[in-house]
Amino acid sequence: DWLDDQIYTDGKIYQQRYERGHVCYPLKVVGECEEDKTGTKITFKPDATIFQETTVYEFDVLKQRLREMAFLTKGLHIILKDLRVEEGQKPVEREFHYEGGIKEFVTYLNRSKTALYTDVMYFEGKKNNVYVEVAMQHNDSYTESSYSFVNNINTPEGGTHLVGFKNALTKTFNEYAKGNKLLKDSEPNLTGDDIREGLTAIISVQIPEDLLQFEGQTKAKLGTPVARTIVEAIVTEKLKFFLEENKAVATK
């Protein structure tokens, strides 16, 4: 229905209001603030003629998404407060802040399982303006839980970045196993399913808009070809080094 935009900068508070796409008045000064205060405050009411089924916000849906955002951007501090309470009751409030980023995300997802080794593996790198972050840890379950993100957007159907990650894992673990006589030359290679059994992993990439391609309208699957080669190269390089430096983990 409407949206109010307040901007704090240069010791002044600027405001503009919009109603169903129309500007109500030009940007104007509505107050003063401290000289060093900066930021933007957005207040809005959803249009019931567009969101016809419901305009009531689900606290748990927001909580899950904001927790996810805080994990994906280490150091980000988010406070979610629900003021829809009866008089005299305290607002429902949740705070999300993770200095460890996606490493803490993996720990959170593995909280009800037993990890097979103490430290969460973490790799990062950048090639051709594509930034890659990967965190992973095996647990005692039989289920693989790999979650992929592009520019902090969940890609539930995976895509080229997830393919690159899986290729790197299969190739690198098999090379290590053969090179260190954990597998005999006559024995078949480990399959990707073998290696990813009990694995919890987060694959997060940041891709410039001019390279970004999705398959389908829902943005559920990344289609950027270069993402596969870049993720595969970075994970292969970092994982090889990790395995050589952590023999006890590698042999598990």
C-alpha cells in the first residue's frame, strides 16, 4: 500500500513516501541526527490487492531466512523483532550474528549428529571476479546434505557450482587415496556417493551480474558455465593441501 524511506546522512534525516508506485512528495528533510550517523530505514505495508491470499508475515519463515543470511555473510548482525504481541507481553526477538560464517553454518546443521573429525574444512578463493567459499564436515549419518548459494540466494536444485564442487571432491579424494596406498591400483575408484556419505557442505559463490545465468524462471538452479570450472579448480587446490597437512582427517 505504501512505503516510507528515511535516510540518515550529513546530520540530517531525509524522507520520501510512495503509495502504490506513486511518489507522494519530493525527498525532504524531516529532522536532524548525529553527524556520523548513516543508514536507511524502510517502513512499508504490503498491498492486499497483490498479495491476495495473506499479508501476515510468518515469523519462522523470516527467522530461517535471516539466520541463513547471517551465516552467509560473516560478521553481519541481524535482529528480528516481532511486535505483534498483546499488551504487557514482551516482543519476540531473535539475534543472528556469526563471525565464523559458513563454518558455523555447517556446525549448526551438524548439531544433532556426531562429527567424524573436529574441525570444519573451509576453503575460499577468487578467480575471474568469482568468489568461492566452501565449508564441509562429515558426520556419522548416511545422508548427504549439500546446500548451494549464489549471491546469498539459495539454489535448491544446485547447478554448475555444485557440479564443480562434487567433481573436485571425487577427483581429489581418489587421487589422494591412490597416492597414499589407501586404495590399491587394482581397486576401483571411490564413487562420488561414497565420498559424500554423511557429508554436510555449504557451497557459496558470488558472481558478477554480467556472468549470472539461471536455468528456469525460479532461479533455483545456476547455469553459469564458468562457475563449474572455477569452483572445481579452487576446491581441488585447497582440498589437496588440506589433506596433505591433515593426515589424520584424510585417512578417516
